[in-house]
Amino acid sequence: MNTISSTEAVIGKVMWRLLPFLLLMYVLAFLDRANIGFAQKALQHDTGLSDAAFAFGAGVFFVGYALFEVPSNLLLHRVGARLWMCRIMVTWGIVSACMSMVHTPFAFYTLRFLLGVAEAGFFPGIIYYLTHWFPQSARARAVGVFYFGAPLAFIFGSPLSGLLLDLHGALGLAGWQWLFLIEGGLASAVGVWAFWYLDNRPSEASWLNDEQRSVLAAALDEDAREAAAHGPRGVLAALCDRRVLALSFIYLLIQTSVYGVIFYLPQQVAALLGTKVGLRVGLVMALPWLCAVAVTWYVPRRADSTGGHRRWAVLLLVIAGCGIGLSGLLHSPALALVALCCAASGFIAAQPLFWTFPTRYLTGAAAAGGIALINSLGSIGGFIAPTLRTQADLAFPSTQAGLIVLGAASVLAALLIATLFRHGKDSSTSLFHHPVHHSR
């Protein structure tokens, strides 16, 4: 009991030290990849981008992101998160700021692709980094707090983005140009700060004493031994592992739902309110993300305490899928907003649970490569989503068809988790009948 208590005390200290800063980083990452949803109408008006061109440009980010994800994470494993996270944030901030100079479709495609290249490795790098600081017993909680970045980016970033759009004409710049300049600059500034703030591993942390480092190392070493017993030993083995590939496909389905909603959410809320995208839309958009924060705070803690990661993930993804589909079918703005609250809460809170599956049996370089591959292949869903939604709307034709298809992707992800991981208390290894031993 004393050992468990001391471990929890150290974990609490690490959470307070690392997670607020990592959360800030993720908020800026999410803003810089999703702020084109706010800029869409003004950007299209000024540059002449068609809906199809915008959808392609929104998605091509994920092509660059996917291509460089694994190499970036392997470099992070080699040089450490402190240096590599600084490089990632500074370069993506510069590219994002350059979006303010876009005036042709080709420039739009090029900069969106380069933004994906610059940001590649950020998210899987953080997931991998957290495995160096949090044992399995606390990992869903830690990843859950990190995932607050997505809803917080909209809670605070949505009004900020709306306010920046309202600066239209200041110093001769359009509102969407201010949006990219300021939010990109913030990312680069925090990237420089990351170099001085982060420590690569607990052994390098001057803010932990020797006893705290020893307690944390013992818990992490125990998880590493268990992972090594059941998982692939090297990078190549991890990249070919059938569990990794199965999880990659499931994550692709989840990301298809997520980004199919996020890229168009400002316009969807504006249509519900019967107004244009601005500060008012930004404030209303905060409501679904406030709900997502509350659910993401509660569920991972509940799952960590009961071991019910699979059951919660399935439930949340079904709720998300139903919420996405219904948000386009309901005619009442209030009910449609409730559906969006369910959608956001479901697909945000489900993802920290998802990441406990691969991190239970991946460690070391295999973890760096495997986590990056899952995120890389999954991020293709972000490329597919805008075009899939647009084509579904055109094919039927209906403005609701795309949302129904996106909701179906989320429900399919839930069914795959429920079916493939149906044996045992925890789903991370049950697909391939490898028992998981809980020694604590």
C-alpha cells in the first residue's frame, strides 16, 4: 500500500509538471491544423477556391503528416523530446503563418502539405513521451488530460479565431490572414519555450528527488518488462505487427469521423444560428467542447480504476456516431447542438482509451515506430474525411448524407473494437490471445 501510495504521489507531481505544458502545445497544434474551418468562407472568397479545392487542401495536410510520421518519431526516440518538439513546433508555426500569403490553389495545397510535414511526429511523439513518465496504471488518465487540447482549442481558440476574423481590414490585412499569422506565431514561441522546459526522461528531471525517480523507474520498468514479453522487439517487427495494423485501421475510422466534423463545424454551427462565422459562432461552438472536457476528465479515470477501457471505448464511439448523424437530421438548432455535444464528447473521450491498447505491449524503439505508424495510417482518415463528406453530399444529393457516412465510420470503429477485442478484461492483447498479467 505504501509503495502504491508513493507511486501515485510521484505520478501526481509529474502530471502537474508536464501535462499543462503538453496541453498548451496540443491546443496550438489543433488550432493550426483546424483553423482553416474558420477561415474557409473568407479564404474562398478572396482566393477563389472551390469547395472541392478547399476539401482537397484541408485533407492534403494529412498526406505530408502520414508520410513523415514514422521517421519523425524515430528521430525523437534518438535525439529526445526536448530538442525534437522544439523543432516541430517552430517549423509548423512558421509554415502556418505563411498561410496568410496564400492566393492560389497551388499555394494552398503546397503549404497545407508542408504544414503536415512540419507537424509530423508531434502527436505520436507526445504519446510515446508519456510512456517514459506514466506507468500503465495511470496512462489513460495522462493521455486523457492531454486530449483536453482538442476541446480546449475550440473552447478558447474558437472565440479567438472568431475575434481574429473580425480584425478584417486592420493594417490592410484580411481577417483570415490575421488568423494564420497570430496562431502560427504562438506555436513557434511555445516551441522555443519547450526546449527549456521539457526533460527527456525522469532521470534528467531536476524537479524530482532521488527517491521519486527510483519509485517512478520501478513502475515504468515493470511495464516495460511486461510489454517486452508480449510485444514486438524492434521497429520493423512493430511496423509489421498485425495488432498494430488492426489498430491503425480502427484509428483511421475514428479520425475520419473526427475531421469530417471538425473541418466543417464552424460552418455547420453558423448555419444552425443563421449567421456568419465570427465571435458569436465561436462562443456557441465552445459548448460541445466543454461537454467533451467533462467526459474526457471522468471516463479515463473510471476506466483506469475498473479496467473497462474496451467497454467505454465502444460506448463512446457509438454515442459519437449517433451524434454526428443526428446533428444533420435534426431541424431544431437546440437539439442539433445537443447532438454535436454527444459527438464531440464521444470521439474525444474515446481516443485516450484507444491509446492504452498499443502502449501496453509496445516499448522502446518498437513503441516509437508502432505508435507513429498507427497515428500515420490513422491520420489518412483526416485526408479522406473532407472529400468523403463532400462526395456523399453530392451523390445523394443531401447536406445530411455526408454526416451520416461519417457517423457510420465511428460506429464501425466501435464494432471492430467490440468484436476483435472481445476476450478478457483489457482489450490490448486479447485479439491475438496473448494474456495480460497484472502484477500490481
